[in-house]
Amino acid sequence: MEDKILFRKIDKFGRIVLPSKWRKKFTDKHNLVMIRIEQNKLVIEPVIASDLEEFIDAFKVDVDSNAFEDYNKLKRTLLGERE
């Protein structure tokens, strides 16, 4: 998106309208933005939600499958502690 200078009115509740093209391009279904105050200006940035599915099966460990039956046993195994 090219740089533009836009002028917007602030309503009596302190709200402004963000350009629809920007909202469609940079916000997801949550429409969440971060507003950072820097000296005499506001910086508005979209908040990108993480897709937690990318972390599923993200790492592998060499652990006996029986260790997964008991949380404490699994924890000791992963930490390298003896039973």
C-alpha cells in the first residue's frame, strides 16, 4: 500500500474511521489494532494473531511412549531425571 496522508475528523467520543482498504489488508477477523503513543503522535498497527496449529508437531523428542501415560514420568524423562 502506498504512503498517503489522510485527514479525518474525530467525533465527540474520540473515534476516527480507519480506511477500509487498510482494514481489509492488514486486520484479520478480530479487527484488533495496537495503538502506540509516541511523543505527539499515535502509531496504529495491526495485531496479527498467531496460528497455534503451526506449533503442533513442531518438535520431536526421543521418549519411550509409555512415559506419556504419566505426566510426572514424562516430565522426569524430558528433564533427564532418574526415577
